[in-house]
Amino acid sequence: MTKIILIRYGDITLKGKNKKSFIDTLVSQIKHRLTPYTINYDHAHNRLYLHIQDKDIEIITKELQAIPGIDSFSLVQQVELEVESIYQATRQEIKQYQDSSLTFKIKTKRTNKHFPIRSMELSRTLAGKLLKEYTHLSVDVHNPDCLLEIEIRSKYAYIFSKKIPGLGGFPTGTIGKGYLLLSGGIDSPVAGFLAMKQGIAIEAFHFESTPMTSIESAQKVVDIAKVLARFAPKSTLKLHLVPFKAIHETIIQNIPEPYHITIMRRMMLRFIEEKAEQTHTPTIITGESIGQVASQTLESMKVINAITNRPIIRPLATLDKKDIIAIARKINTYDIAIRPFEDCCSIYLPKQPSTNPRVFYALRYERLFNYKEHLKTMEKDTITLSITPTTNLDLPSLGFTVSEALKGGKP
Ligand code: ATP
Ligand code: MG
């Protein structure tokens, strides 16, 4: 048996001229994600109809709920353009509701003006027939339990009463590109997800300090990238592992403790800024959330931000931790993020990090070591991986450091 799913695009419809390319991108992303299934695609009137196999409904529904740019979708009945067939379909809809008393409303949309009965009239006729046949039904036009929608289109009529919400946003990649600062924590994966949902294709950068930090902390990031890849175009996410140990140690040895985190962040940003300039990548995304830790006071953010004029997108800036955790759980990054391994910013955490740093001092401290040399080496030794949801990579079994693991095992 086949079933039909109607997909609605939501936000994309606001985009005027870009609309066609947005829709083409979304459709190709849907097709990519649903490759394993037998589906017949029918594209009409800014709507997409998927003719799917009955047995695949559950899994396809799950997939569709994770594709940015889909506003909502419904399981629909497709019937001939004649009243009796439409009525039989409305009966089928009503039967899905087990309630002993049910209020309903019928809403008809007639884009096919050749269909001889006007929308209001058709709604009224069908409602009258339903009321006559089922005594447990009554009409409520303001707040019905069941909103029965009928769309009269050129070839067929479509009937549905349930809308499954999608992610909304824009198809990933249609708004542009961004570089995500990805740690192994709870926040930055959520920030990356929200940026992708809003149409930004991301590449992730992780600054890793193995063997000062454990290889397991780098594994966390690989595992998080696998989860995030699900939302990326072609389900592939580039992950750059940037060796941070040398500069990390230099900072700890040369710079007053309250400024350790500030300078580490500024170095990460200096690195990213240069890369973004070379590759014309307009924006940087972080998981910063105002006030969460010392490095995220407004003053700290100002000093860290002073490295770049590029917009830094902080999707979590004003979210509470509990709201961030709720999203992390929903996208399945939470359980990975709470695995107990330190990353570069949580190991050797300064006892009293500055909550009120100054650009003047940051610049002065940065003159105490040759960071330009460090940044060059970091760039040369960066390892880039193309991660997909099925990437099979077990760093701890391969080596002590990321570099050893990925360049042929322990020395
Ligand atoms: P997260 O949970 O994302 O680690 P956090 O609340 O622990 O965030 P911080 O450790 O202060 O916050 O980091 C702030 C942001 O800086 C992170 O969200 C991330 O975008 C970036 N960041 C921190 N450490 C790293 C790292 N090692 N590599 C890449 N980005 C990092
Ligand atoms: Mg962190």
C-alpha cells in the first residue's frame, strides 16, 4: 500500500526571488535523506507530495522532522475530484479520532477554480453529511478538536486533519556559510544545530590539546560531529581538529592566570578569523551564552570579540541552560556532551578568571609570546575530517594524541 505525505515549506515562502532555489535545495536535501526508501515525488504548487510505502511511514516521519526548512507535513488522502469521494475521505479522517464527543470544522481551499462547488459551499455540504451520519460530532468553528482540511487542486482533492510540525527555518546552506567553534560541551553543538536550522552551512573547528587533555575529549567532538552531520547538506560535516597544546602551554606559562581563558579564546578567534578571511566565510558561530561563565560576561565577550569585525552569531546568547539542555537532548548531543572528559578550556581552569578583562591588557599579554608562529604551525598541522552520521572512528584505540591517532598509530 502507498501513502501520501504533503510537505509545507513555511519560511521559504517569504523569500520572493530566492524561493525557487530554496525549494530546489530543500527537495534535493529531502531526496538525499530519504534515499533508502522507495518514494515517488510529486512537486506541485509549492508543495511536495511524497508517495511512500506504508511500512516506511514511521521512519520517514522521523527523518522529515529533522530537515531544516520543512514547516510542517501531513499524511493526506488523495481522492478524485468529486463530492462523494471527498466525503468518504472525510469519514476516514473522523474515524481516526476515538473521542466519544468530537467538535470539528471543515476548511476548504479551492485553487482549482474549474471545480464547480465553491469552498464555503463544499465545507457546508460535507459538514451537514457528517453531522447527519455521526451523532457524536458537533461543529465548533473557533476551537475545534479536529480541523478537517480539504484542498481542491488541479488533478485531485487532498484531505487531512493532522499537521506534524517540522523544524522550520531554512534549508541548510541556503543562507550562507559559517565556521562553528565546536567544543565537547553542551552548548556549542546546540549552537551549531540552530545555525544549520536557520540555513547556515557550517564547518566545525575544534581546538584540541591532546595529550594534555585526554584523547577521549577529542572523541566526544567526533561523536558530536556525527550527530550534527545529520542536519548538514549531504549529511556531511567538515571537522577541523586544530592542535592547541603548544599555544595552550605557552599561554599557561607566560600569561597571568586571570587572563588565561580570555587569551585562549582570542587565539582561537585569531585562527578562525584568518581562515574565514581566506575562504570568504562571512560568519563565526559559538555556543556562548550571556553570563554563563566568566568568559561570557559582556565585558569578556567584548575583549574576545575585538579580534574580528565579522558577525559572531551566538544562537544561545539569551537562552537559559535548561532550555539549551532541552534542545541538546532533542538533537541527541546531550549524552555525548556530558561524558566526563575535560577539554582545553576546562583543564587547568584558572581559580579566578577575570570577569572584567580589558583589550589593552589582552594586547599587552599577547606580546609576551610569538603567537603568530603558533598560529602558523596550528594551521599546518590541522587535521580535517569529513564526518557523516555513519563515520566509524575510534580515536582512543588508535593513539594518545589526535595526530598520532590519525597519522598511523602510536609512535
Ligand atoms: P560549550 O558547552 O559549548 O563548551 P561552555 O559553556 O563550556 O560552552 P566555554 O567553555 O566558555 O563555554 O566556551 C564558549 C564557547 O567557545 C563554546 O561554546 C565554543 O563555541 C567555544 N569553544 C570553547 N572551547 C573550545 C574548543 N576547545 N574548541 C573550539 N571551540 C571552543
Ligand atoms: Mg566548554
